[in-house]
Amino acid sequence: MGARRSGREAALQMLFQLEASGARAPQVIELFWRASADADFEPDPEGRLYADTIVRGVADRLADVDKRIAAASQNWRLERMGRVDRNLLRMGTWELLAQKDVPRAVVIDEAVELAKSYGTEDSSGFVNGVLDRVASDLGRTDDDKATKAGPKSGGGGGKGPA
């Protein structure tokens, strides 16, 4: 598993915990990595850094991220979404907003793959559709600069660089 993919997986777990506990991001991050070390789970340093960056980024921009998800998810209020789906959408939306080096297709594909692993039977299609609308609303296209630059090292599998 690539560094960013393992980072996204850890970030999803932390975002889930952040929402469930009501704790602040730095506390959740610290507790997660402490518990992970006890469980002999330690992603490489790049994956850990990416996970921490996602969690802090989503927490810092939560109102903006949620507003964009709400605008793109017709007939679905955030509070009615499953917790896994909602946090995958938050992670993907934040990546689309803040990680311009990650192509649109990669952000969406990575979120869809995590939805298949952690969500319900309908999660992958739902996450795909909402993130596609968010990306379009943001003007992110498959012609993103990062796509033209070619693959980067540390990819997380899927359809392109992660």
C-alpha cells in the first residue's frame, strides 16, 4: 500500500473518531498514533504526515468543506449521511480544495476505494457522485496541472499517482 493511501486510511479513522468523540484534532491525532503503535500499526513517515495533514486540514476548514458537500449532495443533509460516507466526503473535498498536486481522478478514486472497504453497498457510488460534483463546482478537471506532470513517487495504487 502506498504512503498516501495508508495515510488516507488512517485519516478516515481519525476523522471518524474526531466526529464521534467531539475532541479536538490534535488530541485525536495523538491518541490515534499512540493506540496504533500499541497495535503494531505504523505507516511510513510520509503516510503518517499525510494523514495528519488531512485531519488538521479538514478540522480547520470544516465549515467550508461541509458547505461544499451540502451544495453538491442534492436531497441529502450532512447529518443524514452515514458517518463513513460523510467523513470520506470531507476528506475528498478537502483534498480537492487544498491538494492541487493530486489530480481530481485520484482524489475521487481513492475515496471510492475506501468507501468500498469501509462503507455500505451504496457508499462508493454516493461518494463518487458527490465528489465529482464538488470537483466540478471547484473547477477541478481531469486536465489538472498534476495530471500533465505525470506520475509522482509514493503513489497509492488506483488509477494514478496518489
